[in-house]
Amino acid sequence: MGLFRGLVSLLVLFLLQRSNTSLVRLNDNGYEDLVIAIDPGVPEDGKLIEQLKDMVTTASTYLFEATQKNFFFKNVSILIPKNWEGNPEYKRPKHESYEQADVRVAAPALPGRDEPYTRQFTECGEKAEYIHFTPDFVLGKKQNEYGSSGRLFVHEWAHLRWGVYDEYNEEKPFYSGKSKKIEATRCSTGITGKNSVYMCQGGSCINRPCKKNSTTNLYEKDCQFFPNKVQTEKASIMFMQSIDSVLEFCNAENHNQEAPSLQNIKCNYRSTWEVISNSEDFKNTTPMAAPPPPPVFSLLRISERILCLVLDKSGSMSRNNRLNRMNQAAKYFLLQTVENGSWVGMVHFDTGGSVKSELIQIKSNSEKNKLLESLPTNAGGGTSICSGITIAFQVIKKLNPQIDGSEIVLLTDGEDGTTGSCADAVKQSGAIIHLIALGPSAEQAVIEMSTETGGKHVYASDEAVNNGLIDAFGALTSENADPTQKSLQLESKGLTLNNDLWMNDTVIMDSTVGKDTFFLVTWEKQPPSISLWNPNGTLTEGFTQDTVSKMAYLSIPGTAQVGTWTYSLQAKANTETLTMTVTSRAASSSVPPITVNAKMNKDTNSFPSPMIVYAQVLQGYLPILGASVTAIIESKSGKTQVLELLDNGAGADSFKDDGVYSRYFTSYSENGRYNLKVRAHGGTDSARGSLRYPLNRAAYIPGWVVDEVIEVNPPRPETTEDTQAILENFSRTASGGAFVVSNVSGTTNAPLPDLFPPSQITDLDATPEGDQINLTWTAPGDNFDVGTVREYIIRISGSIIDLRDNFDDALQVNTTDLSPKEANSKETFAFKPGNISEENITHIFIAIQSVDKSNLTSKVSNIAQVALFIPQADPGPDEGQPNPNPGESHSTHNSGVNISTVVLSVVGSVVVVSIILSTTICILKKRNSSRRPRTEF
């Protein structure tokens, strides 16, 4: 946040990107426009394409049966890298791109880690980002370990499309079931198999029954569940679709609500089929009477980028410095953002359109300079956007007669009421329209052109004089370019100087970037004095000064030196606004750079619904942990809110340490547009790369039980460390688009009513100690994850469903001495279990609800559970059936059971111990009462 110390209002920027938005649509039961993209780093292999076709074809039939004849895959596009050889069968993509692909075929994040997974960090029932398959998996080299690729694709599709989760949990593979046995985490419990330890060392292998861990009373660390090869159970696809008999998702009747599966934890103990059947896809969809046709495939090969700048020079562009700001941003785009090898042309328009540059392939600065000379110098005349676009199409057709996939960057003030006359033709052209609208008067027809052609559209207000327009152009990198070729923003800072005329700061250059490094300074009134020192302290000179466009820029030759660069700008006029932008590209094509991608969870919102900010910090596909990530959210009037984003697995953040930093946003100040910008910083004392497996990776099959004999697969490659070496310092900034808020009442100066409850507690954990149960959780806030709640309500029950569905009727724990801490602090609380008014209970289930100062209550937390018995292990080959509770004495007393020895074993907990309770747990029939029961401990 240090580089934003002097940040004044950012440009009000409205960038509605297709951020990770799938092109898939459902039409007559069939999914259309599914995109599978092959990474440019994957070596050319024609078998890969054929295997992808086979995978989807098999998956379509399996999906059709699994969804009760509701859905199938109708048509699929396979996106082929530009560096693969051409083929007459390959066509040029239209709107399909690697960034928007539903499935990515790419090298594993770490060598040997070929586990398929879905990048999923949103809430239950919400669409995920993408599926990642490795080439070896697609080519069938991992079939023994993961089963049929077609069946597994349906498993991952359920993650991606319907937002369900796995019904296994590698961190909690076993639990204490109501059966009073140690059970494998699975759904349904009808899946049978053996729990066994299979270990190999020095060429010899052993296979033995699992032993219990004396601390956890669950199986030892190396114990695995080996399913029987021959089964009759049909569910569930989200547990192990590789079992031949499995054809269905678990439903309400056969769902295993006891298991500590991610599906239970994230989806409030609902079955996968309950979530799927309540999705949007099932609305207005009826089962098909006949089998579906096989999928139709299109092979699309990425070609050179073809782009035409269509620039408005009408009379209205002479207002509010619009023309100069347009030229300033366009120069930045041409000098730094557009990739080498791209074809770029330029058209101007006012009352009519005119060609200023035919398409030129960018190979060096020579071509860039020629385009710079073609920018408009004067504004005048009327406005005819259609004329400009029509001329641009003529320019593009000379190189690409079909126009498909070509891009138009339309920069205009939007004041043209005749645009509707060409809107339909533009939408049908196959071109992608990116809109940058200066001023408040963008025509709706132009906005629709951009939206419906899959382009990005940006609004920039006349009042904004900061760096947002340059940030917007910086976001217009090619969605199909190799990530190592893309321009990355290391810094974007603006400062309005009044009394102090100096703007001083530093820029960090890490070793993953440094090629084609570019420093850009802009000003409003007079050129400032510019000083730049490299990490050795040597003054770096050679800025090119463009006094007409009021900008100066410097390209560092070769690879910029790693370390801290220092700059000092001295304004030459009072009340001057200066900006500094620094961009660079990957230092090596073989080492992926650290990147930051940011977005909101939705583009439009109505008060008082909250929104969520997401920022992914990655190196390739490897999550970066421990970074300091800050979101700057600005309203259209310039009010700025700063949020620290967290990767703590609490509040808005779904998973801890997955490289996704999240936070709720509720500080609405007015209706209209809000802009998001994110800054990530990593220091040598904090940031590190994650070596953990992806949280939603496919279930690995350790082996099968065939005729009572375990046939094993090769062990899955694992690492003994969770993180790699501490990273060097780095910094990145990224535009995260914008969102529109409506229904905000009152004036901007009046406080809004408190309609935001505390966020749901999602990490409640229970551990026994002595004669009490210790609870831990992350504190929510008064408004979701900000502030401090007033109180906690803790309740317990012997039924997990009763506690979920009838929380207010469950027994309440006395929390008089519990004083809530500030949001995102770690909370602890201990209590002794007392009278539980339920019969035949085997577990104590515990949940929490938070209450804020306005008496608003949170959703009920996740449910922690404690077992009231010693779970039985599977008997060994020489063991008889053991006494399930040795040492216990049982006596009947008042229709209850006097238990003198009770084991509280927390399902899935890291530390679980046996304890002796001096308290007698009386099993009593709950009394009917007209008021809420409130039994306290």
C-alpha cells in the first residue's frame, strides 16, 4: 500500500471484461461453444487432438445418463497454438481465446504432478474458472491412476459448471462414523473396499492392515482406502467416477452427511445432485426422449493478432482535453502493450471515416513510430461511429477477408445517435469490438456491440486526470498471446502535487521480468524534471520527451537489472498531476512471470447485496502465498476505499493458501460505477511459492481390490514440503474491471443503514482437552468481515441436520465470558459438555452464529463434530472382533446411559485425544416448549 500513499482519485474507469467468463451456452439440452485450449508451451502432437475428441465424446454420453437425460455436449472448439503447423482443417478463431477457455491443456504446475483439477474459489453453486488437464493425462498415460478421461471430465465439469465439490477429502480421509467404526470419507457409503497400508522400499513391498493412531483414534497417516474393483453402488461421480458401476451423483437419499467431505463443508451438507438440480441449467429444461447426437468439433488455430485502432476526431473530442488524452493512451498502447508480430492499422472518423494507416506488422520500433505519426492532431466535424467501423472492416479484409477474430479498438466520446444503423452488421461480422468511451455520453448501441462481440468496454470520465486510461489500454493485451510475451504492469501511480512539488518512489524489478522494460511519465501542465536510478545507484538517462502529448518514456535495453529502481519527479508548475507507469515482460520464455489477475464476483449489483473482490497471484499455475495484496475501489465521484485482501480461508476467502486473495466489499457511497485496481507486493520475509497439490484435484486411485487382493498403482508423486524457497521482492498492479451498483439510498454524505450482517464462520474446529472441548475459528466482522461482532451464539445437538435446519431450537452454550475480537482475528473458546436432551447420540455437533450491533445475525457456521466413542478399526488377519469400547461401564439410569468413560474424537482433526469426563451426560427426552429452548453450559 506504500506506493499509494499519495494516490488521489483514479480515473473513473468502467472496464467490463469477460473476466474468466465462459462462452458456453445451453441450447436444447446441449452445451454449445465449449472451448478447449492447448497451451503454446505444449509440443505439437496430433494424437492430443484426437484424444480430446474421444474424451468429450465419451463424456457427453456419460453426462447425459448422469443428469437423467438432461444434458450433453453439442459443439466444442479446440484452440490450437500458433506455433503448431497449419492445416487446411484449421480455421481462424472468432471470439474464442485461451484466457476464456473452459478447459486448458497445459504442462503441470510442477514436474510429474499430472493431477487434473478445476480452478475453483467461489461459493457453492457458482461457476468455477477453468479445468486444467496435462498432456500426459489427455494422452491416456495416467488412466490407471485416474480412470477414464471421459468420465473424469464429467467430474470436473460438475465443478466448473455447477459449483459442486469433491466427496472425498485428502486432508481428512477417514472419520468416526455413526456405525462406531472408522469410515473412509466417501459418498455413498455403499462403496466398499479395504483400508490398507501399502509401502515399497528397496525393491520390496509390504501390504498390511491400517493401525490406529493413538492420538487421533483414526487410521495412521499412510493408510489408504482401496475400493473393490467390482461394485454395485451407482453413486457418486463426485467421489470416484472411475468405478464402473458409478453412474450417478449422490442425492438426498444416499448422500453421506457424516463425512468431512468438501461437498459437505462448502455446500452445507447438501448432496451434489441437490445443488446441480437447483442450478440455472435445470430451469426450463426437460429430459430428452432420444439419445443425443455426438459432439461436433471445430479446430481453430490461433493466428497473428489483427487489430485496427478506430479513433474519434470529431468536434466534441476537443472538449476537456479529450483528444490529447486519447493520443497519450494510444501511444502507450502502440509503444508497449501490443505484441510484436501483431498487425495494426489506424482509422480516424468524424462525419466520415478515413484510413490513416493500412495494417502494418509490428516487428520493430520503425513500425510503431509510423503508426504514432498517424495519430490525429486536430478535432472537428460531426460523429459517425459506423463510418469509422465500416472503413476499419475494409482495412482488415485486405488481410483477413473473413474478419473472424480480428479486433477493433474503438475510442470515442460516444455522442452519435446513428450507431444503431450498423449495430447488427457489426455483431454478425465475427470481429471483436473493444470500446473505450470518453465522457458520459456513450451510446447504448455501441456498448451492446462490444458486449455481444466479446470485447472489453471502458468508460473514462472527463473529470478524471489520473492514470486509469493508461491502465485500461494496458489491459488490452492479446488473450491468445503466450504469457511470457505479454506486457505486465509493475507500477501505476498518480499524484497531484500542490505544496510539495516532488514525487519520489521506488519500483521493484524481480528476476521473472525485465525484458522490454518501459517507464512512462505523464503530466498536465509542464514537463517535470525526471531522475531514475538503477539498483546500483547509477543514474539512467535517455527519456524521450513528447511535449505535444505531455509524456516522456524510456525503454531499458536488454534485460533490466534485478532489484530496486528509484525515481524522482519534480513538478515545474503548481497544482500539477504527474503519473508513473512501469511495465515489463518475462525475462525468459522458459520461466513464467509472476502475474496478478483481479476481478469482482459480478458486474452489476443492487444494494444491500455485498460483493467480493478476488485477486489471483500466480507464477504460471503455481500459487504465490504470503503476498500483501491491496484493492483500491473508487466510485464515480472519486471516493476511494482501500481493502486488504486475505488468503486465510475465512469470510469471503474460500480456501486458505490457494493464492487467491479475497474480501467482501460493502462500503457503497453512491449509485453508479466503481473501479477496481489491485496491487500485490511480495517481500523476502513473506512471499513463497506453494508446492501443495490443487485443492480440487481429481481423486487418485491407489489401487483396486480384486478377489480380496490389492492390485496397486504407482504411488502419486508428492512433496514433503508445502512451500518452496522464499521468493525475492516483487510488485504488480492490475486493473480488475468495474461494477455498477444501484439502489443505494440517501445522499453521499449520509450514512447508509446497517443492513450487512456478519460473515459466515467457515473454519470452526473442535478439539478436546482434559474435560472440555476447545473451539477455534476466525472472527467475522460487524459488516461481513469488517469491524467486530457484538456476540456469538454457540449451540450443540446430537443431529447434524437438526442443528443445520433448526439451529434456534438447539441447546445453547453459555458464552457470557466470550468477548469477540476484531474481524480476521483467531478466536478460541472452551466449554464443558453437559446435559444433551437427545437419545442415542453418537456425536456432539457444534455450530456458531454471530450477532452484530444492529442485531443482524450471520448464517450458521460450518458444523464441527465430536464423537462420543472409540471408533473400531478393521480387524487384522489374526484379530477377533474387538470390544468397541474397552473399559467402559454401562448402566441404565432414568431412561438414559451413565457413561463414565467417554472419548471425544474430533472428526478429521489433527489432534484428538481420549479424555475422562467427570460430568455425567444424561440422555433426556427434550421437552416441548412454546418458547425457544435455551439450555446453557
